[in-house]
Amino acid sequence: MAAIVQLKPITDVPDHLRASAEPRDPVFYQNPYAFYDRLQAGEPAFFWEQYGHWCFAGFRDVSALLRDKRFGREILHVATREELGMPAPQPHTAAFDLTEKHSLLNLEPPAHTRLRTLVNRAFVSRHVEQLRPRIVRLANEMIDGFEGQDSIDLIKAFAAPIPAIIIAEMIGLPAESAPQLLAWSNRMVAMYMFGVSHETELDANKASQDFMDFLAASIAERRKQPREDLLSHMLTSDRDGDVLSDEEVMSTAILLLNAGHEATVHTTGNGVKSILESGIDPVTLFSSEAQTAATVEECLRFDAPLHLFTRYALDDLEYEGLQLRKGDVVGLMLGAANRDPRRFANANTFDPFRTDGANVSFGAGIHFCIGAPLARIELQVAFSELFRRLPALRIAEKPRYNDVYHFHGLQKLMVSWR
Ligand code: HEM
């Protein structure tokens, strides 16, 4: 089950509530904001024809629905496959499905609460703040590596390695494994593409199996000889005698490794692009800790890395006049909510000095991003070190976004600095 899909077709939707945008159309995914602007002018709920389910683009609704306990990421705890018309699991994606089975992102309480409590401690601000000096060193090593070149792809040479190495080291895997982890992760993330092909499913399944085999070896080592790392912590941690199974540890490690870099890589690329395209003098953006933090928040708001998350209605219910049946899907459009003109003044303007408050890029409610404090530190360090070392940084080639609408990030970002 790669992505949540609407199972019972929804019919009888009046024309004025329908909207159409093809997720694989380059015109759309290179600039989804043009579509969002049209949505903001319409009704709060709209029916996205290509996805076949209801969606919300307004800040107030997205924020409220993320917190609404009548909706969940999982549905099989309250309904059977037969009841929902859900197809049986597919054998050719069995390894991928296994990595998702115990993923925090797909669980609901009480299973979610149990697992989240066990890993949460490692990600609280106080703990991740200790990683700041390591992140500064790493960012500078990456920038040192630009030496002797006239231009560079910032995604490959800077944005991707930093979060991948940091999360690998936190889990207890060597920094040298980061490129391999990135490759597995990219192949697995392809499962979230709209209209995913059979070949992609097979490839993602193979990547999942290889990833699990790799982790199984590390888990076996840690069982023999625990270390001061998250993997050992997950294997030994217990709450009232409760210990995680190997499968749970594997799912959680894969989720952390994948979620722990994908969105941060994209935010680094999107953020550098936003800053450079704004024409604002970078010196003013990183003049203090508070301004650095505000710049990062504006990068997260203005060009969010994750645009669409979904929830199931856990029962027949009504939300603001919209009747939903148990199992109906609602799409919550984080990237659109961040540009809601009812919430943000000059919503389509990149303004790192704005004071009008929080965005929804990290979600909200029980699934609020566990890695938000870490991601914020990584982004603060990456941006401030990059612009401190290379004050003349500029875009060398028109950047293009990847063909994975949900994961809004650049394919490459060619920059020069002389
Ligand atoms: C800019 C970077 C990041 C962004 C924008 C981001 C965004 C998000 C969002 C929107 C969700 C909630 C999804 C939902 O409600 O369905 C989420 C959940 C999650 N994120 Fe992040 N994330 C980022 C970085 C990280 C990092 C660095 C880590 C780990 C080290 C991480 C680990 C997780 C985990 C484990 C969850 C699931 C939490 C749960 O279901 O309880 N994320 N993230």
C-alpha cells in the first residue's frame, strides 16, 4: 500500500466543486502555485479529478483536519478490506509493504503512541542541539569540496549529503553508507509518484529488500554489541517491559533514514533558490540567530518540500457541510495552505522578515514531524554557512523540479560563486 487511495468512487460532484490538474504534467509540477491560486479563490473543499478524492487547500482547514481525530492515516483498524473494496496485498511489493507496516506515519493510536514515545527522546530539541557543531563541520567540508570548480550541482554536492550523513550517524550507520541509503530511499520514494508503473514497483520492492538486508546485519551486530546509537537504543529500550520487535526496529529505522533526509534535501535546494531569486542581500538574512531561524521558516513556508498528505475518514461524518463516508480520502495540501492569502499577507512573496506566524510544512497533530527540531538546525546551519562562505553565490542554470508532485524538490541546482 504505497499511498492512500480513494477506494469507493465518489460520484455526483457538482461541476463548480471539481478541479483538474495532471500531477505528472511538467507545467503543473514545475509551478503548482498557479493552480493553488485558483483554488484559494474557490470553495474550501474541492474534488481533484485526477486523484478522485476531496482536497483542502486553505490554511484553516488543513491545519484543523491534521488535528481532527475523526481522520487517520490507517483505516484497516476500523474496517475490513472487503468492506472498503480494498484489493489484497500484492506479492510483488511485499518487501516494500513490510517496511511500511510498522511505519509511524501509517499507524494510529495506541500503536502509534507506543512507537513514537520510544523514539521521540532522541529527537527532542535539547538532544539534537548537541549535533550543531558536527553539522557545521560537515557543511564546511562539503563547501571545501567545491574548490577548483566553477559551478556545482548544489543538491548533489551539498544539500543531499548533509542530512543523509547526520541521520545515518544518529542511527549508528557509517557516514560512508549515506550514498547507498540515498539511492535506496530515492527508489522507494518513487512509489508515491502518481500513476506508478509496475517496473517502478518492482524496483522499489528490490530497494526495500536490500535496505532491510543491510539493516538486519547491523541489527544482529548491535544485539551482540550495543553502542551509543539509536539502533541500539531501539533494540533495548523498553517502557514497562515493552520492547520493539526486529520488524518494528527495521520499519522505524527506514522511515527515519528516508524521512530524515528527503524533505531536508528539498528544502535546502528550494530555499537557496528562493533566497537567490528574491534578490535580498543574504547578509541581512543571517545577521542573527533569530533572523536565521526566521529565514528558514520562510523558506519552509514559501516553497514547501511536501505538498500533499492524505487522511481516511474513520467513520461516516460531516466536515463543514461536506458529507464523507467511512474510508473516504481527504487530501491536505500543505504547500497550498502555506500560500493562503487569508492567512499570510502577500502570501506569494518571499519575505523572511514577516511576522505573521507558523506554516504547516511539518504537519500538525499526532503525526507532526518528529524530526522538525533536527531539520531546523540542519537548515539554519546549511544556509548560513553556505552564504557566509560564498557570498557571491548565484544560480547558473534554470532549476527544474522533479517529476514527483508530492515531493516538491529540485532535480539539480547549478550554482556558481565567482
Ligand atoms: C524540512 C524537513 C522536513 C519536513 C518539511 C518534514 C515534514 C513532515 C511532515 C509534513 C510530516 C507529517 C506527515 C503527516 O501528517 O501525514 C512528517 C512526519 C515525520 N517526519 Fe518529517 N519532515 C522533515 C524532516 C524530517 C527529519 C530530519 C526527520 C527525522 C530525523 C523526520 C522524520 C519524520 C517522522 C518519523 C515522521 C512521522 C511522525 C509520525 O507519524 O508520528 N522528518 N514530516
